[in-house]
Amino acid sequence: MSLITIDKNSGFCFGVVRAIAEAEKQLSLPGNDAPGNEQEKLYCLGEIVHNTEEVERLEALGLRIIDTGQFDLLRNAKVLIRAHGEPPATYQKAEENHIRLVDATCPIVLKLQERIRQGYEQMQAIGGQVLIFGKAGHAEVIGLNGQTGNHALVISSLEDLEEIDFSKPTLLYAQTTMNREQYQEIIACASRQCALHHVPFTAIDSICKSMSARASQLAEFSKQHDAIVFVSGKQSSNGKYLYGICQAHNPAAFFISRPAELRKADFATPQGQARYKSIGICGATSTPMWLMEAVAARIKQFTACN
């Protein structure tokens, strides 16, 4: 018999909760589902969250996911800006095409966008440069770099620093969801390089504090159970990072996106006996609680579980 526990610290972060709540609010307004009433339909620029099951749930309510190319063709429409944020060009295009924006940018990301915009102006005045530690092509990074007119240099590893000219004053920021330990390594290396050239260097602590706390919480949670089932969309960078923490502290860690991916043989013997005394279920900041609960219910079907 296995004891199954869902991590209370897992699930949507504040920014995602806020964006989904706004989407649900807009989708419940009168006229959203009226045939032919295109101006009241709710579009979302990019997937609102990197979780297929949650996206499908919202699409069933009427949400329409579009990409940048489709956004450029819209006129007189209503579009949700997700928690990741968008570059200034998106707002300009919306104004030109009479698009009503429902802005659900995470307040933490919004504040960082403003700081990068101001920092870039300061660097321009002294011939300096702005670096962003993040994943190139990630929605948040696109929005952040847009504040500099796409002139910031995006780095994702220590190796990337080898291509940077550190003879210029340097200002460093990080995508809010990056690994704090890796960021500290980046800061230390960039600081040394600037010191060698006798130029100013400043690093801004822009990683979300709740994100950092989750990493340590998840490490402890993983050690408390015989097996871990981590639930996340495969495309979620946050999911990959947090799953890595689970694996590091518990070798019996399984990465799934939906209950159907669970295999009975992983949790029960052919005779139906539980393979683990305790199973912990956790997920990324893009994983809804209802999905983790569905995973727990599925595992309970495999054996006689509490």
C-alpha cells in the first residue's frame, strides 16, 4: 500500500494564476460565445501556460491561441497578453490595428522590463552594454530584450561569455525563472572579466524569489518520498529545471505530462503490490493542481493506496 502526497508548494506561480484568472473572467463575459461576434472573442498571444492540458481546458471555454504572425493580421480584436510579457512592438502593433489588449503580464516581469529599459538608457549614455542571462527565444526574454530595441546580448551559459567584449561597462540581468546558482557563476565570471578591463560591472538580482524558494522546497520534498512523479509540459523550461532537482535528490523520479503516460508496471508488481511505500507528486509553475490530483487518482487505481 502506497501513501500518495501532492506537494503543496507545486503548481501555478502567482503570475500564471493571475493570467488564467483574467482569461476565465474574459471568457465568461456576455457575447464571448455569440456566433459572429468576433470582436468579443478572446485571443491569447502564445500559449497562456506551457501545459497542454490546461491550454486545452481554456480552449474548450473559447480561448484562441495565436502566434505573432496571426496577431499581425488581426483587426478590431481582443487579445490577452500572458504572464511572460511582450516587447514594445506588440503594443505598438495593437494600437495600429485597433486591438484591445488584456494585459496579464506578471507584475514581477513588468517591473523587470522597466528596469531593463532604464538600465539600457544608462548604458547607452556611457558606451556600455546590457546582458540578459536567459533562454534565447523564450517569450519572457523576447519581451525583456524588446525594452532595449533588441540590442541586449542574451547569454545562457558560461561558454557564451567567451563571445562578450568586456572592455565595455556591463549591466547584467536574469530572466526571472533562471537557476540562481548558475546566475551566481555567470556573475562571478563577468565580474572578473570587467575587472581585468577596469570597467564598471553591475549585476541585478532579478530572479523571482518564490521561484528560488521552490527549488529548495522541491529538493526536500523529493528526499521525503520513495518515488517522485513530476508533472509538467515537456516544453516547459521551468519544468525541466525543477525535474532535474527531483532527479538529483531521488533517482526514482518520473517525468510525465498527463495521467495516461503513467505505467502500472512502474508502481505495482504483477501481483498488484505497491513498489513504493510513499509517492510524492509535484510539478512546475505551469502545472495546474487539478492535473496533479488526476495523476494521484490514476496511481491509486494501480494499487490499494491511501
